[in-house]
Amino acid sequence: MIDVRKVYQKAIVTPTHHVEQHWRDYENFENSVSRALPKGLLSEYQPKYKHARAVYRERKKYVHEIDWNLVVVPPYGSPKGISVLFL
């Protein structure tokens, strides 16, 4: 049980795409284990979860604007860049 709890706690403080689902799963897990213990643990980890969710949403704004189909080339004027132009 302790190992599962540690994995959930690590997952909910990591800003990823599924952080909200991890939080719901963690709440359900804690409530299924005990009724008294979850209140303290959930109140301790809720600010950390909210911070991770805010960080993910902020990062998502920047990643959403990236065109993943662009080809990266060396800067113009560098020796590699000039050789690429003459291929």
C-alpha cells in the first residue's frame, strides 16, 4: 500500500497531461484504504496538485504553438548552414 501511495503522490505533483485523472484516482485510492487518513493526506497534497495542474496548463500554451512539422537547419552564415544551401 505504501508503494502505491508513493507512486500516486509522485504522479500528482508532476505536471503532465493526465494530472487531473491521477488526482481523482488518488482520492479514490485513499478513500478506499481508510476514512480517517485521507483527509490529512489529501489536504497536504492538494496545493501541490493544484500547482502541478497550473504549471501544466502554462506549459501547454507554449507547446501548443510549436509547429512540429518544421525542419531544423543550421543558422545562415555558419559553415554548416552554407553547405546545406549548396546541396
